[in-house]
Amino acid sequence: MEQYLPEDDVQQAARARGLELGCIPIGTGGGAALRFLAAALQAKAVVEVGTGAGVSGLYLLGGMPQSGVLTSIDVEPEHQRVARDMFARAKIAPSRTRLIMGSALDVLPRLTDGGYDLVFVDGHKPEYPQYLEHGVRMLRPGGVIAFDNVLWHGRVVDSTQRDESTTAMRDIARSVREDDRLVPVILPLGDGLLVAARRPT
């Protein structure tokens, strides 16, 4: 599944740079799923928490229409600098990306209610439950929120693992499942991609 759709040269370069920087990017299977979701939703307004080196952004932009804008949030300026370079190498117009440096929990409250088609979360794991509330608020009816790493290297199903990140992954999976506003599914791609659509109001 991970090798079904090969990455192009820019995606491979972004992935290699991300690994050097220590910001582990989404796998190729999960990236392909993001591109598919962006295309299926015809997503013109997308937010991602965690710019990294631009791998997930390249996938999202690859599925969005040419008029679509990706808003990407990260606390690390070097990550965003590399991502900007990768977007340029992929010949993505600067007007299609809005890179915001800062803590997601500071930035997300300022983003518009119901203004986004797709929200992708691959940020600080212990903050995932807080990202959920902001993400659902920001989604239009029928919009989708996606969380990477929900299996957390197999630790989530091991009841002896109780560190902060593992506990947060358990919490987010439970919260999404129990949220009447959402229709969820976990896709067994990479380290687990939790995807949920917002029900029409």
C-alpha cells in the first residue's frame, strides 16, 4: 500500500530533508490518502498543523484545485523555510500557500468558523485532543479532519504504555468516535490515519 503510488523527485527531496530535520513526514500511503481527500472534497481551503519539510503540503496541494490555498502552521522557522523551498521547486505559486509560524493552539482560534474544507493534523501529539475542538469548529458541513499517527507505532493498543503522547492518541480516537458531529474511520496506512467527516447540520 505504501509503494502503490511512487513519489516524485520533489516529494522525495522533501522527505529526505524532513528526516534530516527530525520532523518525520507522513508516509507515502497516508500522503496519497490526503491528496485523494483534497481532490474528492475539491478542497479550496485547507489547514495543516505541522508544516514539517512540506511533504504533507505537497500531497494536499496536489489534490486541491489551482485556486485552493493551504494554510500551514508550525513553530519551527527552519521547517517552514525548507517547505517554502520545496513548494517553489514543485512550481506551486506562492499565492497558494500561507505559512504561519507559531503554536497551533495560538493560531487555530483565529481561523474562521466553518471556513475550511479539510484540516490535517500532524503536530505535537499531546495537543491532539485540543486540535480536535478547533478543527471541527473550522470545518464546513461535509468537511474532513484527519489525524496522523493514531496507532503511534503500535503503542496505542498496548495497555502498559501510558506516556503522554500515547494517552493523547487513545483520547483522540475515543473522542472522534464518540462525537455525534463526526463520521469517522481509521485507515491502516503508515502509522494510522484517523479521518472524520463533519455531518451536515
